[in-house]
Amino acid sequence: MSIFEYNGSAVVAMVGKNCFAIASDRRLGVQLQTIGTDFQRVFKIHDKLYIGLSGLATDAQTLYQRLVFRHKLYQLREERDMKPETFASLVSALLYEKRELAKDFVVSGTASESLYGACESMYKPDMGPEELFETISQALRASVDRDCLSGWGGYVLVVTPTEVRESVIKGRMD
């Protein structure tokens, strides 16, 4: 088993019409043993910028702390929040590889194969916030049901220019 599969995870983000959504499962496990059922994988950088981190839980938390530190330095120097493109470059530099910016959706974690399939079949361009919420929730729920290393419901964030809507969705609890 790869160290990236040690804790298990499922993270997905989708773009809609003037909005975006990001979702993750809530399970923290040590291989097949469940340790926690409310683990956070979606992190806030600022009001309009979030990141979902999968993989080894301790690495994700350390990376999040480094990203917040870099963002605060940027705010002090530039006196404004980081743009998503700038933040993507920062993440790429920290992870030592070139990342592509997706125009529709991205997935990661041990459930990524089933997430790709679910997102490819359910995603369509220019969805509004409500439809985007339903699509990302259904894709996450369908995918984590097929991955024994992720699950225990989900956490969904839908961000529009005027609001941030957070929801906890129920899923299989086994």
C-alpha cells in the first residue's frame, strides 16, 4: 500500500456559472481502520479561495499551514488577497511540479478513479449554484461508496460572488 493511500480520501472540485464547489469525504482512517468521522480536507485560504488536500493527513495539514503562511506574507507585501492563478503557481512551486489548471473539475484521493467516472457522467458546463451542489454531492456520494478507504458522508462548499454555502451530506457509515 502506498503512503498516499494510508489515510484514504476523496476530494473533488467543480466550476459552475459564476460559482465553484469543492467537496470531500469526512473519514480519517489508518488503512482499513476508521479513526475519525469528521476529518477536514477542505481548507479556507481567504473568503473566495479554498483548497482540498488529499493523501497523508499529517502532510495535508502541514502543507495547509505553509500555504496560509505564504498567503499572509503575500497579503502583507501586496495589501490584497491572492488571486486563484497566483495561488495555483504557489502550490505548484511548493509541490515541485507543474500543475494544469482544469476548466471543469479536478479530483484527488484514493477514490479518484470512481470520482473521474462520476464527474464525467454528471458534469455539464455553466451549472448554477443549486445544480452544482447537487452534481458534486451525487458524484462524491457515488464515488466514496465504491472506495473502502474514504467515506462517512461528505463536506460540500459552494462559493458564489455573494455567499459561501457549507453543507454536510450524509453517506454510508460503514
